[in-house]
Amino acid sequence: MTYLAKPKLLRSDAPRNAVGYTRRDYEGAISTLCAGCGHDSISAAVVQACFDLDIEPHRVAKLSGIGCSSKTPDYFLGASHGFNTTHGRMPSVLTGAALANRDLIYLGVSGDGDSASIGIAQFAHAMRRGVNMTYICENNGVYGLTKGQFSATADKGSKSKRGVVNSDTPIDLVALALQLGASYVARSFSGDKEQLIPLIKGALRHRGPAFIDVLSPCVTFNNHAGSTKSYDYVREHNDAVNRLDFILPRDKIETSYPPGSLRRIVQHDGSILHLRKLDADYDPSDRVGALLYLQERQALGEIVTGLLYVDSGAEDLHRHLNTVEKPLNQLGDAYLCPGSKALEALNASLR
Amino acid sequence: MSQVKPIESSNDFVIKFANVNGSGSASANELFARAIMRMGVPVAPRNIFPSNIQGMPTWYEMRVSAAGWLGRRGGCDLMVAMNPQTWDRDVAEIEPGGYLVYDSTKSLPRSRFREDITVLGIPLTAMCNREYTDARQRQLFKNIMYVGALTALLGIDFAVVERLVADQYRGKDKLIGANVNALRLGFDHARANLPCPIGLRVERADGVGDKIFINGNDACGLGAVYGGATVAAWYPITPSTSVIEAFSSYCRKYRTDPDNGMARYAIVQAEDELASIGMVIGAAWNGSRAFTATSGPGISLMQEFFGLAYFAEVPAVIFDVQRGGPSTGMPTRTQQSDLISCAYASHGDTKHVLLFPEDPYECFTLGAQAFDLADRLQTPVFVLLDLDIGMNDRLCRPFDWDDSRRYDRGKVMTAEMLDAGKNFGRYLDVDGDGIPWRTIPGTHPTKGAFFSRGTTRNAYAKYSEAGTDYIYNMERLRHKLETAKKLVPAPVLQPASQPTRFGAIHYGSTSPAMAEALSLLEQQGIHVDALRVRGFPFADEVIEFIHAHDEVFVVEQNESGQLRMLLLTEGEIDPKKLIRVLHYDGTPITARFIAGRIADALSARKVTPIRKQVAS
């Protein structure tokens, strides 16, 4: 249980990153999810990504909604402030937090029920508003905590553990995010950390709304034959558009891949995304192309993974609102209160 | 022509304008109200308007009162009937001996008038058609023209109105000239053709002093600026929308960085009320002062989040401009009907802090104070005003601010305090007031981080479903709300001129009507002590006031007696002791109504004049 503290056994020779933290410093409480849950792999990927990026844990604010996925922020980044909000409403709380302090890194964790059903409005509007965040949807197509109901991302025709066949059309959050203006859109699979960790890293360094849909099979309620979100199904139907390498500005540019198969994207902060192309035609800077590709592959029964779209020059909500560089939550009284003189002048204008 | 003697009154009457909405009448009517105030005579105007953009009936009721009574009086002494749709009811509403001003371009049969009023026809349409060719101008200047005519009819100094127009359109000389011309046409026509002045007159007085004229929504927006709010998230809803519009406009004026033009504030129009309050809670959790403005339906939608903010102990400020509800229900009519849905908002055992401003001055002061209270108590604070004070300009004390005042950010633990070894338990009562310490995200690299959630945690914010942890938390919260009683603004007592067994409790926009009602009752020898409640949970004085009287009238503008319910529950009062005086037809409560109800109730009890009983 999570109220039991995780044992703090730290080897003195554990490797430290550039800001002096060990990997253990990025972990959280012990997970209470089912053994083998895909969500735990995503938590591990978040830990690795933050460690690799030399992010100080307290510079991250992690927010979530309600559900199995939304419990996970307790299981990573224990030195970060976290907020387990209400069902489907993480995006608004995260938006408010991001408005208050533009300097922190905002990590939103949600699930398919949380994002695609009850919270679809907030999901949509946070994307179109350009909130600077990494939004991870841990997508298993099922409600775990309430024991196995379909969510809105469940594929048409897929079977629940109790044998019920889903007849509703699924919502593809990736397609929605693309359409709604997210400036970094990716899909991955919880069982593929090689792909997932660089995607999370790229998202954390992206300025603007970065969305990653992570297929994460539910070992208890959605890992059976007939499910389209099981480990076996996803592995068999996965079509990766690219392999991503994430490179911090200080690193030398990778040269180990043959020219022509690499695409280099420099993000606003100088970090570099290297897309190792698997599909020669795939262009991740083309929003319309990404949507088209996604739907073509979907019609063939394939799940496209990888970085589908990135706009490295995107502007975020703070830029739109033209807010001051200093975080709003750090502005002192003198910057906020116009004082009595201004009030006297105002009174005079109201007579 | 009239059988009844025309009303004669100087500086004390009610004028009502019956217009069609969207016709530009509102600004002309407001101009006229300001002109009377420039004469030194207090005016309380009220817009009675439909939930519609154009074409439906709207009224602007103007109480002129040298004595300074700003509540609605009821009745109408002079009707400016500009809307054929409502002609019959408008004419019927005039007091016997009253006056009717109308557009006499088309003649009306005698049967459409009354014998007991003075009829003053002005061919406004014909005059406008002669003067203007543009249809829009014809419409707009028709309004200005009747203002000019009224200026003459009521004996107002033309120069005062002229100066007012010059002040209002300063820098737009073309508009000044055009408006003054229209005023002059109306003024001259009335002087030449009508018996100026009529029995109703505005005479120079000294009743306005340094008072300002502003509406409560604007004052709330200003209060939020002075209160240090940096994040506002909202969703449009009548009648609260202009709170945010005002905040936005004052922020542009006062919160734009002079060096680079950047904003020291952020305003987001959210997709709905759920997102609005979610953003407020996120911003406040992250250390910004944040607020939303809404009305009843928004309050309903925000319920779950209010509970989360209450239990996660996140400061938030909510301005609720009350109206009728739900759905399309009376959005442009005033009520005080959200008390219960705010006081105990959300699921679980919650109780929230409520503030009740009486006028724009208090909208400003309590609005600013709400942010200190929210930070101090780490809980949502509701500022409950209503359409009557929110959307109507009201004369009130000028705003003031003490420059030595510093924001009370409450118990925020800093990195220095954490380094000094302070014991940090997010939900631990270390000071004995029920209020725990909090940290703001990003404060310290290794100390003070916590995971916010509802109630499944212990005093150190670690996950727990243990009953003992839950009970500890609930008892601490109850204790915190006891602390809140001492921090909310104290009630204001208005004692009767002599000792009495009777009391009256009221709040918010009822205040001016109540003050006048008390005066009317005193004239009849009925003495009532009045207490104006300004905050919830109730300060001890509120309950003591009830105990100190045999019977207490609870005067409010809703159907179910919501303040009375709160008093009964919170004060454990015998229900027989609290007598309902309820006004809820959507119009603002009047002094005549309150005084009538209280006098009736007392005469029904066969109360002999109180002074005799008390004297013994």
C-alpha cells in the first residue's frame, strides 16, 4: 500500500545526473496497481525521462484526474508536488497551475475514461488553448477501478472480459489532438520503453501542448482474446512511423544513422529530436498528413505509433496572453496593487 | 384635465422609462440620472431588462430621493412611455396625479389615456425625422431629445446637462455637439409647448457629496485587482459577465507592465463553469490569487470542485451574482437564492465562507478581502451579490485603500522555514486554529512536496483510508470553520431609537430598502433593531442578537427563506422565533414591502405600541 514508505536503500555509488540526483530520487511511493499493469511501465519511463533530462524533481508539477492511470503520479517523482483532481478535470486544474507559474514543468496524467469520456471537453480545450504541458493518456480502453466497463476509446467490436461486444465508435485522442492544435502529438505502447522514453523526453522539452497516447493494456480487465488493447493485439498491429532519439543541446549530433533516414528537429529550447524514419514518406511536420496517415493505417487495422506531429516553433498560452516573464505567483504586492492614489483618481471619474 | 390634483414634489419621486431594448435608451437614461446627481440630488436607477438582445420591453426606473433612500420605492410618478408594446400597463402603473410623457407624433384615442394623470405629449419621431436623415441617428437622438425635454419639465439647469455631455464625450467633439443639439431641441420644444416646470422638480441640493456612482460588478472587478488576483477563469453568464469585463479593463489600466506592455495577470474564458473553477483551483494551488465570477447555474456546475477545494484546502474566490434559476429562469431578474447552494456546496460534509456586500463599496472592500480570507483559511470564499447591486449603478461611499496594508497570504511555508527544520504536515493542525500550513509547488528541492487529493490521506498528505485519519481531518476542518467565524466581516447593528423586543436580520442588496423601512416603521411607532449580516459562518454576535430578541424578522429575497434556514441550523434556534419576510418576484425588494409586512405581522399579534411595554 502506498501509505507504506518505500525503503530508502540507496547505494552510494548510484549514478547521478548533471543536477546531482540518482534515478531513485525520481521515484515515488510503491505502486498499488495490479502486477504487470502497463501503467507502471509508463511511470518507470517518466522516471527515466526526468532523470535523463536532468530535471530537478521539484520543478515538475504532476496532475491527474481519477482512475487507475490518475493514481500513478503518486508512484513517481515523490519530490514533486502532485494533485489528484476530479474525474476528467485535470486539464483545467493544470491550466490554472500553468498560468500561476510558467517556470515549472507540467505533467498531466490521465486515462482513456478520464480523457475521452467524462473529460473530453477539458482535453479538447486544453489542447486548443496551447497549454504548455506534457499530457499522457494511459489508454487501456477500459474502466479498471469500477471493474471493466468499456471506455470511449474501446474499439468497435472489441470484447469485454464478460463477453460484451462494444458497438460504439471509438474516439481516437491522437486524431483529436492533431485536429485541435496540439503541437506535439505521439502514440506509444507501455511495453515499448525504447520508443516511449524518448517520446516523453521530447514532450517534456516541448513548449506547448504535447500529447502522448500510450496504449497500456489492463492485465486484469482488458488483456484477453477479443480485446484490441491487449499486449498481444497491440504488438501484432503496431506500425511505428519513426524511432525517436532525444538529444539535449549539449550533446553532439548523432551520426550513427545513414543520411536520408534521419530527420532532425530543433525545439524552442535548443533540444533536438532525431526521428529515425521507418517509413520513408512520413513527415512529422505535416499536421494534415499526420491525420491522413493515421486514418489510412487505422482503416487497415494498424495502430500507428511514434511521433506523429511536432511543431517546434509553437506558441503557448502564456505567449497568447502576453503574460510577464516572472511567474504570476511570485509578483509582490507592489506589482499587483495600484494603491490609494490610483483609487482617488478613479473615484473622481465616477462622480 | 385631471380630476386628481397633480403630484407636487421636489427632489423626491420616481421616474420610469419604458423602452424597447437595443434602442440605445440605456445610455440616454443613464445620462439623465447623472444630470440629477450633478444637481446634488441622490438618484438610484434600476434597469429592468429582458434576457434578449433587441426588441423586447425594458424599463429604467429612477428613484430620486433628497433623503438619500437608494432602495426601490415602488410606484411611478412620471412615466416616459416610449414602448407601444407595453403602453397599457405602463399607463396603468402611474400613481394617481402622476405624469405621462409620450411620443405624440401619432395621435392616440382618448381611451388610451387616464383622466387622473397629466399627459405631456412631445412629437419626438416627427422632430427627429425633420432633423436627421440617418435611421440610426433618428433612433438614438430620439432618446437624447426626451432627456432634453425632461430637463425642462423638471426644471433642471440646462448647463448642468450640457457640461455632463462634455465630460462624458471628452475628446470626441463631434459627439458633444450632436448630443447637445438634440438635448437643446427637446429642451426648447418642452419650454415652448408644455407647462415647465411640472409638479415634480429637481432643485439644487447637497445630498451627493463625494459619493461615487458605480455598479457592483465593476466594483468586484476592481476589488479583485486590489485584492491581488492574478488569474481569472470564467464562463459568460448573466448577470455576472461584467465582473470579468471590469477586471480585464482595470487590469489593462493598472497591471500592464510599463516597461514592456506585458500583462501581470491572466484571464481565460473557459469552455464551461467546471473548467473555470478548475483553473481557479489549479492557479490557487500553485500560489496565485485566483477567482471566477458566475451565477446560480454556474454554482450548480461547480459543486464537485468546491468540495475538492474545501477538502484539499485550496484558496479560491467566487463572485456569485445571484439571479433566478435554473436554465432560462429569470437571468435578468434579481434574487438572493444561492445561499444554501453555496453555504454547503458539494458532496460530503462541507461548509463554506460567504460574504454579503450591501453595495458597490462593499463589493470592492469585501471583494478584495475575500482573497486574504481565502489564503488565510485555505478554502473557497464566496462573495454573494445579486443583480440589483451587480448590474445597477449605485451611489456609494468612495473607494479607499490603506497603502500600508499587505496581502495576508496565510500560512505558506517557505524554503527557509523548511530548511530550519519546521515540521511540515500538510493537514496537521500545529497552531490550534484548525488551519494547516501549505507549501507552493517548486518551493524546495527535497522538502515540503505533497500530493493533493480529496480526503483519502492522513495529516501528512500520505494516502490513507483509515477512519481515524478521516475523523481527525473532519474535526480539524470543523475547528477551522470556527476560526472563520472570527475572521469574516462582523455584522452591522442598526439599533432602534428605543429598546425593543423585535429584531430584523437582513443582508446584501436589501440594505437600502431595509434602512428606509425602519424609518417608515419608526414613524408608525414600531421599533425594530436591525442587524445586517455580512459573513458566514455566522459571527457569534449574530446568534446573540437573535437570543436578545423575542422575535426576529428575517428579510430576504428568495422564496424559501434561505438565510433563515442557515440561522436555524447553525444557531440551533427555535423556528418560531424567526419570522420570514420574503420578496421573490424578481424585482428588488422595496421599503414599502418590508415595512408593510413587519407592521402587519406585529398588528396580527395585537402588539400594543412597544414603547409602553418597554417602559414598564
